Amino acid sequence: MKTAVVTGGSGFIGSHLCQVLLEEGSKVIAVDSLVTGSRANISGLLGNENFSFIEHDITVPLEIDSGVDRVYNLASPASPIDFPRIPLEILAVNSLGTKNMLELALEKKARLLEASTSEVYGQPLEHPQREAYFGNVNTIGERSCYDEGKRFAEALVSAYARAKKSDVRVARIFNTYGPRMRKNDGRVVPNFIMQALQNKPITVYGNGKQTRSFCFVSDLVSGLMKLMESNYTKPVNLGNPSETTVLELAEKVKEIAGSSSRIAFKELPEDDPTRRKPDISVALRELNWKPKVKLDSGLEKTIEWFKAGN
Ligand code: UDP
């Protein structure tokens, strides 16, 4: 039986990952500072004898008594509303936190998967984004704590792989959505769903022509696990290449939720990327992975979850 440490284990993606790892026969140790994660996300797992939870901020070194085979390093706030709120914490968790998890993985002879992001591409001048694209990031803007934090994390795991022979994998995660996103998360899917369910104005930033490509969380989790168990050590884009404008998303959410909300256009945040879509040919070739869940069906599931008042 393998033991996996999942940092950010009570967060949105982390809690789903813990659940699937348990279902597939691993022992799971979830680690979370609860800055953006919540106990509610893992309440269904706490009774499982193969699951344990440690409340811990990974910017402080972590000691674990048992053996560890896999470290999924997912701990980091990831919503744009968190960037101006806790920028120093975001930089710290991605730098010091990642270093501490690399050290833990070395000590345990474990493999580490770093959860990076499509934000490393910044305001992309290449479309769709391939892993070979170096990106176009504003190093001093409001988003830079996250973008540069993740770029530093990628540099750090790469340096550990070279200098210390660390066994690492790097996932560049594109927009992901699904149950367990925070109601007040600030990202577009939970915002639109909450607004639609309350028949409040749906807040489209800018003219709504900017695009994103939304991946349902179950698809993302399967991609993370396949990457972890593959022999491919370079960064891999994980996301759904089906691209939609933010305005189309607003209309879709409104329709599926049966809402009478109107659309309200608001100011576009600083450095908001105008287009984003992953090229997933590496994931397809190396992991035999591609997303299965269509946007409509993923939104239905997510809306149901929010409706149930979770
Ligand atoms: N957005 C929006 N209304 C909202 C929240 C977000 O129009 O209430 C837009 C945002 O400007 C961006 C896109 O939706 O263009 C995705 O934003 P999100 O915060 O979900 O993630 P990002 O991809 O920007 O990190």
C-alpha cells in the first residue's frame, strides 16, 4: 500500500484527490493550513482508517513518522481575490513551502508532484499554450505573487531534480471547477453560480470576450494521478482545451440554473489574461489523458452541489 501526502488536502482540488487516492487503495495524509481549505471538504474522509489530517502550514518544516511514497504539493491559495489579500503568504507557500516538501520527499525517498499553473504563461502571446512557451508575466502586478510564486516553484523543483536527484513531476493546471469550491471563492464559476441561484446580477468583468477553458475536477484529478505515476518529468499542461468566452459561460450558467439574473458588466481586473487554452498534446501522448466531462454536464453537477447548500 502506497502512502501519499497531499498538501492543500482539504482544499478544492486536494480534497477530491484525497478521496480518489483512498478509493484506489492508498493511505492518505492530508496536510492543510486551512487558510483557504476547509474541514468540511474532508468531513466524509475522516472516518476512513487510511486517512489522516494534519493541520499545518508547510512554510514550517513538516515531520512525518511513517514512510511516504508520494507527495502531491497542492498547497496554495489560487483565486485572484486571494492575490491582493494574502500575497506574502502565497509567495511563502510556493517558495519556502515547496522547499520544505522537496526536503520531506528527499528524506522519505518519495516522488513529488508540484501543482503549477497556466498562470506561468501570464498574458499569453501564444495560443493555445504549449509547455514549451516561456510565458509573458508582469512581475510586479497584483497577480505576480501567484504567477511568480509558481514560476519559482517550478525553478526550485527543477533545481532539486538536477542538484539532488529529486524525483519530481510538474503539472500546469488550467482553470478547474466543480463541487467544493468556496461560495465566496471569487473565481468565475462559483461567482456566477451563486449569483444565478440568488437571481442576483451576474458580474461579467470587462466585455466578457476574454476566454478560459474549464476542466471538471474529476478529470483534473485523474490527470494528476496519471502524471504522478508516469515516467515523464517535464511540465505537463492539464486542462480542458474546450474554450469559451466568459460571457458565454454566464449565459450557460444562467440557463442551466434556470435563473432570471441579468448580466452586469464590471471593471476588468489588472493583468486579466485575454485568452487561455491548453495544448494538451503532451498529456495525451505521455499519459494517455484527456478530459471527458463536457462543460454542460460539469456545470450541472456543480450547480446541484451549490444548490444543495453545501
Ligand atoms: N470573471 C468574471 N466575473 C467574475 C469572476 C471572474 O467575469 O465574477 C472573469 C475574470 O475576469 C477572468 C475569468 O472570469 O477573465 C476567469 O477568472 P477566474 O478568477 O475564475 O480565474 P483566472 O483564470 O483569471 O485565474
